[in-house]
Amino acid sequence: MSTAARVRILVAAIAALTAVAVAYTLHAAGRTDARDKARPGGPAVVKGTFDLTGRQRILFRNMAWGPQRDHLASVPLDGTGGARTTMPLTCYKFHAAGGTGVCVQARRGPVNTFSVLILDSRLRELRRYAAGGGPSRTRVSPSGRMVAWTVFVSGDSYAGVNFSTRTAIVDTRTWTLHRNMEEFRVIKDGRPYRSVDVNFWGVTFADDDLFYATMATKGKTYLVRGNVSTRTVRTLKENAECPSVSPDGTRVAFKHRVKGDRSALPWRLHVLDLRTMKETATAETRPLDDQVGWLDDRTLMYAIPAEYESDQYRVPADGTGSPALLMKAAQVPAVLR
């Protein structure tokens, strides 16, 4: 074959590949445009302003398709099914309490990077930290002083075994940063414990010192109680993940891994009475993967996979009643009490 013929074939091949690339780009753009448009029948979304000084409201990540998807949103506690107000602030993970907020933001690129923003009561940035991994859980103590966040160092799900996490805690009064809870002293079954495979995640604060969290080691998970001041945690119970302490501090809700369940979400929602150590299964029997919240001292709220990625449901914490839809297309809600 002559050199000229080879050149013609090469040019034709490049042209064909270019046409395919352009067609795919236009197709992807079309899908993105369609995704960004509000979907008929979805939650009503309006632009507005709000902050952390209000009461009797829920703030959350809006998951409804449209220009405000992923924006921070707000609804009144007595109007969770109505129109939601959104602000330009985008948060992949969010929590707030006591006039302090924590927002994990994503910077998209060939490799996504995440930043942890500490916000004041007006949702203005106070400090920013590199997340160092994919975001998982965030929590603020009731007073707003302490903030915790967990990231995946490897893996992106708690369902398997091939993951590693790192949990940090910061004091917003002194800005003392505990970069890795794995440096805390562990008391397991009453004895000092050390292992290179220890992981922590899902911190929930009872106050500015006392907290609960998940510890994993040797293929098992434990509910642990810890103190920031002494940098110490103690195991309380096996098979408990992503705890959430009640507003009155007497109970902890958590995910209980169901033996023999090989599904992607092998957990059921339970509540532990910290005074009696009695465990109660809730009326929610669907599998879930969430660090649940408390609407009040009697009611839990949590995410269930749905059309918009997840909807929020509520259920009594004492095992009675039945699950009920709280709001559609919402994630990581925080109640302003």
C-alpha cells in the first residue's frame, strides 16, 4: 500500500473517531440538560434566604432534579411536604446545631476533591479543611462547639469489608483539631486494645465532651462511648453502626447488621436505651444505610433509596407505629430546635 493511501485511511479513521466523540458529547450534554430540568411532580423548589438562627425548621441537601439540586434547602417542621427554599450553598454532606454548621463540598475534576467547611450561624465560612477522602458522615454537638466528620480513605461503602475511614473532630472555640480518631486510646471489653485495622466513623455528640461512634476491628463493629478531653473510647455493644444520640441523651439509634442478609444494605434500624442497655427494633423493616436523625425525643428520621436517590421517612423510636414519608428528595437533614 502506498504512503498516500495510508495517509487517506488514517485521516478517514480520525474523522470517524472525531464524529463519534462529538456525537457522544452532545448525547451526554443532552442527558445532563434533561437531568438539570425540574421533573414534573417533584417537590416545589424556590430560591430564598435562611440561616441557622431559626427554630422549628429542617435544613437538608435538596435532591430534586433541577438547577437547585445539591443546594442547601429549608422547610418548616410542620410543612415538610410543601415548597422548599434553597440557597446557592451546595453541600454533599451537612449538619448543624447550636448555630454552627458543617458542609462538605465537592470540587469536580479528573479526581474529585472535597473540602470541609465550618459555618457560622449566618452560613458564612469560618474555617476550611481538606477532607482527605470521600465524605461519609458529619455531626455537630448540640451547643455548636464540636464538629466531627468522617471520610473514606479507601472504598466508598460500609457494605463490604475493603474500606478504610478517617474521622476528625475540631473544637470551634479553640480550633484544636484531632485529625484522626485512630490515635485515641481504646478500651475494649474493659481492657486496653490496639490493632492496626481499627476504624472509626459516625460520631454523634451528647455534649461538648461525651460522644458515641462506630469502631470496627477484626471484622466486627462496636458502639463506643468516648470523651474528647481524654481522647479515650470504650466499647459498649457489638454490631452497631452509625449511632445517633437522642436529644435528651438517653438513647442511641443505630444500624444493626442482620445476620445472613447478603443484600447491599444488610442493616435494620434499632434503638438502644443507655440506662437499661435494652435494644428495641423499630417498625422500619426495610434495609437502610444512613446515620439517622431525631425529629424529637420520640421520632427518628432516615433516608430510604427512592426515585430522587433518597426520600426521608419517620418512625417512632419505641418500636410502635409504622414508617411514614417525611419529605421527598432529601438527604442529611438537620433539625433546628
